[in-house]
Amino acid sequence: MTGAGPASPPLVLLLSGPNLDLLGDREPSVYGTATLADHVAAAAAEAAQLGLVVEHHQSNHEGELVELVHAARGRAAAIVVNAGALTHYSWSLHDALAAYQGVVVELHLSNPASREPWRHTSVVAPVAAGTVAGFGGLGYRLAMRAVAEILGASGVSEGSP
Ligand code: DQA
């Protein structure tokens, strides 16, 4: 384990995919006016209340997200991932998440199932414990709660995903 002592809270890696850096400005009628920084702050605050710590990364590059998932192996107890459009076609992200031993929660601001047909497929869903979608920014807090419940239920602690 890197950089974590025995009393360290479990680490949750929050991953944001392509175009989520534009939140607040991007299609506000679909995604709202809060920025990604707002959502990360909400997730981190909720996580702290639950005894978790959040590390966030955003990338517009598929390979970088794959490498972030690799780096989480043996280090993070859970990954909460809003993969943006990669959700719908990135088999490399699917495979990286499949090789990750910890808890995976899929997250979306909108509800892809109620949008265009091409958004109805998720290649993340088959390797996730579950999906939080359609609740806007509330989803970031709900995802942290799901992680806390799952980790608590399975007795998983920091660095032992
Ligand atoms: C999204 C939904 C995806 O279909 C879309 O490509 C995004 C954002 C969401 O959070 O609602 O970029 O993941």
C-alpha cells in the first residue's frame, strides 16, 4: 500500500471522463449549472462524513483513464466512475475495471436510459456493483453512500479491495 497507515480511511477514486471538465457550461439543460469542482466537493464532503477519502481525476483521454484504474489496484477500496461517453463504447475501460478487485460504482448526472438509444448501452455496468443515474449532482453523494454501505457490509478496509 502506498502512503497510507493502518488508520487511514478507505480511499475512493472518483474518475471523470471526457467533457465533464465542461460541466457548468456544457448543456446546462441536461447536466445542470454546477461545475465538476462543485460535484467533487460534494462527494468529498459526503465521503468524509462516511469515513472515506476521495481522490478525483478527470481526463478526456481513454488511455489515461485506463491507467488511472490500473494505478488504483491494491490502493483504492472503490472506484466511482462517470466515464462520460466512454461509458457507451470503451471496452478498454471495461477491461481495466474488470481487472480491478475493489468496488466499482457507475455514476451519471443524467439518466442515459431516457435519452438517445446509443446511450442505452453501458459497457461499465457489467463490471459495476450498481449504477447511480438521473439524480444530477445528488448522485455524487449517493454514490459515496453506496460505496460506504458496500464496504461496510463486506468488511473491506483501506487498501484491501
Ligand atoms: C453522462 C452521460 C453520458 O451519456 C454522456 O456522454 C456524458 C455524461 C452523465 O453524467 O449523464 O458525457 O455520463
